[in-house]
Amino acid sequence: MARLGYVGLGVMGSRVTQRLLKAGHTVTGWNRTRSKAEWLIAEGMQWADTPRAVAEASDIVFSMVTNTKAVESITQGDQGILAGLSAGKIYIDMSTMSPAYSRDLAQQVRGKGAEMLDAPVSGSVITLEQGKLSIMVGGDAAIFDQAKPILLDIGPKVNHVGDNGLAVSMKIATNLSLAVQMLAFSEALLLAEKSGIARETAVEVLLNSVIASPMVVYRGPFVLGHPDEAWFDCNMMQKDMRLALEMGRELDVPLPTTSVTSEYLTAARGVGLDHYDFAVLFDVLAKLAGVNTPINEKAK
């Protein structure tokens, strides 16, 4: 079993760490707020006081944080991951960030004699806990082959998509569709509801119809009651939509549905619903349609 490290023990990172522990690996971890990691320490994770200490204690160090700025904060400086890397080590970042910054970071990692893979995931807390997570990986093919057995301990679908930064590009291309699908699902549901069909009935029919993608199946029921802790809140989703729009401008790819959906995420922020999972797009659209929801009642 490899000596592993994990930096960033949020909703997803903590569950990934748990899977690595259950697979028998030694895992050293760090999180900005230690209290959120206490349950992992109780399950056998070793605590380190800095990201650098995690990297120094590990052969392969993972990270998963919210955005490009957060990746920079955990990698740079005297106590960052880069400072703890040395020849032969592998750094695997699972965050969704700027592809350009990911490529630049890979060069910095090589300057330490180590190697980097970008390995964002496709899925949610449920798919991760069920062992169904999909991982896309960018970087040197030989390093990918070396890390693949450990990545398979996280999820059963691991695909090498090309050079550094390309997995992040693939993740952004994937994620834009999540919010677009949620908005389309909300349109269909509200049309059915305002025509006289009970919301619960319409949800059940839609989840058993041809439009029921995996994302719709596990997030669609949120319109009937949101989870206490957002799986992926509006701010996180809009960050990914903005990255997609930046890529679209750079690559001359028009992204009309991405643009419109991003504006509805802005509306969610404007009415104070940004801390909810992005499935709250339904509540934003419902408000415009004159349809009551518990969240909109609470927000009054």
C-alpha cells in the first residue's frame, strides 16, 4: 500500500480520503479547518499541520479545493505542497481550476523533480459513496499508469484524456451540462405543475422518462426538499460555468445555454440562495413563474 496524502477535506475530498483509508492505504491529511477532519482522524487518517508536511510524508499527494485561487494557496509558499515535493513523488490535483494554471503548476512540480496529474472527478457525494465515481486524468501516460491502481480505489472509471490541463478542460466541458440540465428539468417540471399536475407526480414521471440522466435522477428530487449540506452550491457551479465561458471565448465555441444558465445562477445569488445546491435553479425559476416553494417562502 502506498503512503498517500490528501489536502482539502471538504464534502468530496473527505469521502475520497475515506475510500483510500478503507482500501488499506496510509493517508496523511490536512484541511484548513481541522474540526471537519476529526472523523477521518478517528478512522485512521494521520494529521499534518501544513500542506507541505502532507507532501513530505507522502509518495503521492492529492488535493481537492474550490478554485484556482485555493489551489494556489495550498501549493505555493514555504508551507505549500510544492515545498514538500521531491524527486520521484507524484502530485495529483482533483480540483476544477483554470486549465492554464494547471499546466503552469505541472511545470513547477517538474522543477521539483516530481510529476503532476490533473484528475478531476465526475459525480456527486452519492456516486462517490456508492463507488461509481468517474475520474478523468491529464498528464504523462507513464505517470498515469503508475497512479492508476490507486485512482481505481477511488472510482471504477479512470480515463487518461491527454496532457496536463486537458482533464480539467474535460471536467469543465462536463460540468457546464449539469446546470443546463437542471434548468431544463425545472422548466419541464414547472410547465407540468402549472398545468395542474402535482409536483411530486411530475417529478416521478420525469425521473422515469427518457430525460432522466444520472444527474437528473440523483438531483431532481432536490426540488422536493434540499439536503442540509449542499453537494455543489451555486457559487461553485457558477465558477465552473465562468471557466467554460472563458474557454468558449478562447476556442471560438459559442455556449448559448451555458450563458443563459449562468445568469440564473446570478439570480440565485441575487436573492440570497447561493448557499444552496445549484438545484435551487428550480426555486429561482419557480419564483418567476409565480409558483410557491418552501425555500422561496423562507427567503421572503
